[in-house]
Amino acid sequence: MNRNAKKGRLDPGPSQESFFAAGDKLAATVTLIARPVVVVTAGRIEYAARCPHCQDWHRHISLGEKTGPCGARYLLQPKAKLRGAA
């Protein structure tokens, strides 16, 4: 067995953390972000993304806040395009 086959799944931790103050208390919230891959089907565009919670692929028909079939809530948001020489 080679070295890559021995590795398990990626760490299912959050891909982005955001902290904000709620009143006089400091509250921490975790925003899970899934980066989609565009899937063109017959008649519509869908987005497939690896779930930050269960690491399985989920398909959605739009971007934004989503609840996956596993029950995880995350933000389906594409990565910003790189800027520079085209």
C-alpha cells in the first residue's frame, strides 16, 4: 500500500471562522464555506460541492446559504477569481 492510500479523509473542521461582538458579550460563530464546481446538465446549471461536515458531494441548483442532505448548514460560495496577467 502506498503512502497516499493510508491517508484518511481531510479534517472536517470549518473552512472559515468569523468572530463578532453580540451586545456586551463576545460570541463566536463558525461559518462553513463550501466551494462549488459548476455542473452543466440538460436544461440547467447545478453546483456540486464537497460538504464541510460529512465530506460527501452534495448538488444544489443555486448559490447561497444551503442545508445539505446530511443536515449541515453552510455557505455555497465560489472562490474569488485570481487577479493578474490574463
